Amino acid sequence: MRKGRGYTPDVAAYDLYIQARAKRIPPTPPNLAAALKLAERAIDMDPKFSGGYSAAAFVHVLYFGNNRNGPAAAKADLDEALRLSRRAVKLDPSFGPGWGALSEALFRGRDFTGALDAINRAIELAPADALMLATRGRFLGHTGNPVEGAKLVKQAMRMSPDSLPMLYYLGQNYRASGALGEAIEAMTEHRARLAGRILPAPTSQLAAALQQAGRAEEARAEVQKLLKAAPYFTIEVAMRARPFQSEKDERAFADALRAAGIPD
């Protein structure tokens, strides 16, 4: 459901956009590569449709968070995410997911105010898009209000019960609020829904929650799994994708990961 009347895209391009959105979950390297190809095909098919640009921007946001080639290469991904998402918003300001993609890029660039403004605009334009509501909840967790953030994520989960990202967002907010048992439970369930697959972002959250809960041996075991799956993962990579507005909150997360064995 969308408010207002914007550009009517080519039907095939819109279908490619929907496929690209679905393909990026879970965000494994093969899935992201396939999602980007789908988004680029949507752009080629209908260059005036915002969806292709917003879908491609989101992939570059995820590449930024897990770029294994260092900060300079990661910055190139973030710059491309910003370029594409701004293009999406300029082409069709009434297309909510374009604002959602822009919010993600701004958030990774540590423009927290801009990210919240953009996600609020996305929700206004696409109130039925549960992921946008959950994203706002995640942003609140990183800007000092994880309790309210968890409430929003749970509201979004009632709209879309099977969403894997939302369960991860919920666990993030629980950990940030100090509800460590709930965080561990959410991240454990997230892992189970992935059939045991080890992904860097949720595994780092689980390891941090275990460490903060005093379960250091289990935290180290999770870090060993993480580093086996993603040998490039460091504190810098972790904080790049999950910035906090408060230095205290950011330091608490980084210290927990470092204590559990994530290298600098």
C-alpha cells in the first residue's frame, strides 16, 4: 500500500525489484550478488523507476557492512549506496522504499538524524511495509532508545511474522537495553530459522550478549564459529555496520566483542 500517486513502473521491472528485495535475505555473498543483478536489470528495463535504484542501494549498504577489503573499499560501497538511494528519491519522492534505502545509507554514514527523518518519510509513504517500521525500531536502538525500538520491531513482526531481519533487529534492541536473556533467545531462534547458518552480524550480536551476560566460554565459542565463517571480521567491521550515536553504547558493544575474541 502506498500513499499518493507516483510513477507507474514497467510491470517486468517491478517484478525484478520485488525479486531483488527478496533475494538479499539472508545476506550471503551469493544472495547479494544475485540481488544486485536483479536490481540492475530493473534499472536497465525501466530507468525512471525508483525501485531498481533503491534495491541496488540496499545491496551496496550490505556490502559496506561486510566489505572484507578494508575501509576504503567499504567507503566506495557506501558512496554508491548514497548515490543510488538519492537517485531513487529524486526520481519518485512518493516511493517509500526509496526513502528506506536512503535511511539505511545515512545510518551507516552516521547521519542519525537524517536516517530517522528518511525512515519516518518511508513509513508515512508505505505504512504497510513492515520492514520500514522495524528499521525505525532498529535505528531507535542505536540512538539511545532500545526499549521503544523493541516495541516497534514487535509491532512490525505482528505485521510480518516470518521476517528474519526483524527477529535479528529485536535481538539487537534487547541486547542494547540490557535484556540479555531475551537477546540470546532471539538470536538463537534467528540461527535456528537459518538452519544453523553462521552470519557475521547476528553471530556478533549473540557473542556480545553472551559475553555481557557473563557466559564468556559460550561467547568465545560463537566468535570461533564467526571467524571460521568470516575470517575478515574485526572490531572495525562490526562497528562500521552497527554504529551507535552514544560513544558509551558503542564502546560497550565493541568491548564485549573484543573480550569474546574478535580482533581489532
